[in-house]
Amino acid sequence: MPGANLNDILVFMAVVDGGSFVAGGRATGMTRSAAGKAVGRLEDRLGARLLNRTTRALSLTDEGRAYYERGRDILQAVEDADASVAGRAGTPRGLLRLTLPAAYGRLVILPLIGRYLDDWPELQVEASMSDRPADIVEEGFDLAIRVGGAVSDSRLVSRVVARYGVKLVAAPSYLAGRGEPKDLDGLAGHDRLIFSSRARRQSWRFRDGHGGWIKAPGRSRVGLDSGEALRDAALGGLGIALLPDFLTTGDLAAGRLRHVLPNLDAGELEVTALYPSRRLLEPRVRRFIDLLARELRA
């Protein structure tokens, strides 16, 4: 098979990004016809169809989708090489790919992304917001934000960027119907709302005053894999939830939730930035981590 024509690959990527041969050609300084011929040459060389063509739209074949993803990796590698030459003081540019917890990403990180984009006009951001813990390396993310939970992966570097208090909370309607627990043992008669997923199950533990931890009694009536859904369940009167301050401060101030057993110490919840271990961290990643640490600790 003849060697790859890099220009044809770049045209193919531009056509996919633009959604048409016209847009792809415009992005690469070519006519629609020339862009179509470039993609055709690439398909002939590979012996596979990359795009399904109709009179209305283009769509990727399975082979085309796989080739596009590998093409993005190649372009990212080129950008990384440029960044390494530019050095640590280089200007953030290119694509920053993030994976964020859904609620924390929306409430806390998204406003910071907006500021970051304003500061660095040559930067683009793609963010996956999900409470599912992604495989950062395998899925090609530059940076992950994790709320709570220890991470043990030799491929990753971690940095704590924020800490939040954690409180037991419940809706006034729930406490009015079930009564308010007077101490830790009193939780045994209440319904607990817990974070639960295939990868992680929340445990309720509190400091005992001697440096140790006590596990809270009680049954778990509802398990949800979303922190925001747990907050909504608590607001709906389904039980008592153990939630971080960033999810509950406004509801506590407005009286929609009440702090249960305020004398209990549930410790702090750490927010960690995780990124693949590399000798030289790209400016777009390094500066975003610095922004998180500076703003969230403030």
C-alpha cells in the first residue's frame, strides 16, 4: 500500500468536522471537488469506504469513525510536539479534553472553563460530564476531575485542587414525618440516600473524637449514581443524604434542606485533578490545573 498522503488525511478530518465537502474544502483552501477527490484517494489507498455519501448529508462508516479518532490522536500529537518545543511558558492552544463529574462540572467547573476560554482565544475545550469514572488514558482525555474516592493508577498524576465540607441533610417534610435523629444511633431508624454505582458505593463514616472513624447505622433505601440526583431525592423527602457543601449551601440557606446532626464530623471531600503522567505537561493542561487550584482554594 502506498505511503499516506498527510494532506488527504487533513482534508478528510476537515470534511468530517465541517459536515460537508464544501466546508472541508473551505477549511483547507480547496474547492468542493478537490476535497472530494482527496477523500476518494484516501479511501482508495486504504481499500475501505470512510464516508457514506447521500444527496443530503455525509456520515462516517465504522471504518471512517475509527480512522477519524486515530487522526485526531495524530493531530494532538503534533500539537503536543509544538507545545514541548514552545516550553512551559508556551501559550495554551489546541484542544483540551476534560472528563468531569456531572453536578460538579456544571455548577463549579463550567464557569471556570468560560473564563479560561476568554483568556486564551486559541484554545478549544471538549468536556464529558458524567459521574462514570472514565479511563483517562484509554479514552484520550487530557484531564479528569474526581470528587472523592482514592485513585490508584501508576499511569496518572494527581493533584488536590479543592476540599469541601460534607453534611447530613434532609428536607423539612421528611423530618416532620419521620422525626429528627438525636444522635448517630438514631440514624438506624431512617432512610439513607447514598451514592452507588458499579465502581463505587458511598459509606457513611464520622469521626469518633479519638482520631478514628465510626460507621453510621441504618439502611439504604435509595442508591443513585449522581450527586445531583441525590440532592433532588433529599429535596423530595425520600430520606437523609450525605452531601458536599457545593451541592447544598443554597438549599440550606433557603430552608429547602436542613442540616441533620450538625455536631457530627464527616471530614472533608477532596476534589482531585488527574492527568496522564508525562515528562512535560502541555501549557493548556498545566495552566488549567493552576487556574483550578487558585480559584477553588480561594
